[in-house]
Amino acid sequence: FIYWRLVLALYLVTGGAGFIGSHIVEELVRRGESVRILDNLSTGSKANLSSVMEKVDFHDGDICDPEMLREVFKGVDYVIHLAALSSVVRSIEDPVATTQVNMIGTVQVLLASREAHVKRVVMAATGAAYGDNPVLPRVETQMPDPLSPYALVKLAGEYYGKIFHRLFGLEFVALRFFNVFGPRQNPKSPYTGVMSKFITAYLSGKIPTIFGDGEQSRDFVYVANIVNGTLLACEKPGVAGKVINIGTGVGTTLNQTIKLLNHILGVEVKPQHGPPRLGDVQHSTADISLARAVLGYEPLISFEEGLRRTVAWLRSEMA
């Protein structure tokens, strides 16, 4: 029975050509699942899917196009919704575009999922929804306090999903990802994550820049842990309607991160400092008790091991 279900299940990954999405697609293919990808390639790349492209059904399209969504969603069992403009800085520069894609696009995905009788939608939400709440670690029962348009519209997407679950019975799970890093996080993008920027600076012989004093802390979670948590959220019964943190449960300051990179790379680099950035929170660490309890989730790759793997990947890319 289990084998038969696995053969017949069709997963649709929106944003499947992106940093996180391509890792999820690879793991689904490795498990023998049927995979369909929807991506407009605005930030993703087919190069991220080079190892699996012949084994997936790829559609170049936009989540804000309802007619196209109806066709792409036909026959889909599970939707993993990652497509988004994923940048606090970009959302401050262009809140309208961020709202259009991250909120209106999410509503279109939910409508298409309901119409296609999808079994479950798992959405990438964000730990930025908590804002600068002084209570650490962040637990799902805390009142959200978004500090940027990005955090705000991602939170709105969560609420829309829960409403669709209550009104229409559409199974929906929101996973609040914390600071994800790893291979394929584009170092050339001005909106990329801090790990990609730091490591690229090291490998280019440049000085990494910290915005602020470096004592701000983050729950840096290697992308393989995100893949694990996401696929568990697709499979586990009894989690529909929930919002669940996916992180490591450990906070690391940027100054500590620089020291660790110095150790890994065998150098002694002192970063330069710039002014704090608008919309950034000071501290962010996930409480992952709920993920452990309802998903059986555990972070499998440590921060240091994740850094080593990311350094190795960026070094090979730059070579």
C-alpha cells in the first residue's frame, strides 16, 4: 500500500528551480516521487535542476496567472509552495511587487489547490514574522510583529492558508523557515543570504561586511534540514492548519559566524562594519519543540558542517 501511494503521488513545487526548491525537487526524485515544477525563473535557474531535469515535468509560469495555474495543478496531490520574492531589503524597496507575488500569488495557489482537490499545501513561511519580540526562542504561540513588508505579506499568506483550511477543508501547513543557507544560494544576487555573501567575500580575498555591531543573532539552518522538515510536513497526519517553526534551535551571532569561518578556512579576517539595515531584527532563534512533537523533525546537519559544505560548493563554483 505504501509503495503504491509513493508511485502515484504527484508533487508540485512552486519555485522549484530556486535555491531551496531545487534541493526539495532532488530529494523527491531520489525517493521516486513524480514531480512537477512551476517557476518563472525570475530568481531560479534551470541550472539548479541539471541533475534531475529529465525526470521532472517543468512549467515556466507565474503563480499570479490563475488560468495557467488551473492547468498546471491538474492531478496534483501535494503542493510545496516556495515561489516568492524572498528578501527583506527588496520588499522595502518595492513593497507592491512583494505583496503581489507573496500574498496575491499565494491566494491564487490556494484557489488552484482547492479547485484541483489537492491533498495538502505546505507553504514556506518565515521566522521574520515574529519581529523583534524580546522573548527567545521564538515559539509559534507568540504574537507576530512583522518589521518589513516581506514579513507582513508572508504572515498574510499563513492566515489565508488557515482560512482556506477552515472554510474549505483544504489541508494547509505553514513552515516558518529561519535563516536558510547552503549550496545554490546565489552569491551574485544583491538580495542573497548573509552566508553566501560572507563566504564569497572570503574566497574572493575581500573583507566581509557586517551591518551593525555583529552581535545580532540568527538561527542558521542548513538547506538539507529544510528539505527534511518540508517533506515531513507533507507526509505527517494531523498537522493541517498548523504553523510550525523549522530551524535548529540554536542562535549564532554574526561575530561568532566570522570566527567559525576563520577556523574553517584557516585565516584571520576581521570584518568591516556598516550601519544596521532597515527591517532587520536583532535576534532570532527558533523553538523547534512543535516540529519535533508533530513532525518528528530533527536538524540533521549542524551549522558548522553546513558551513563546510557551503564553502566547498562555492569554492567549486568560483573555480
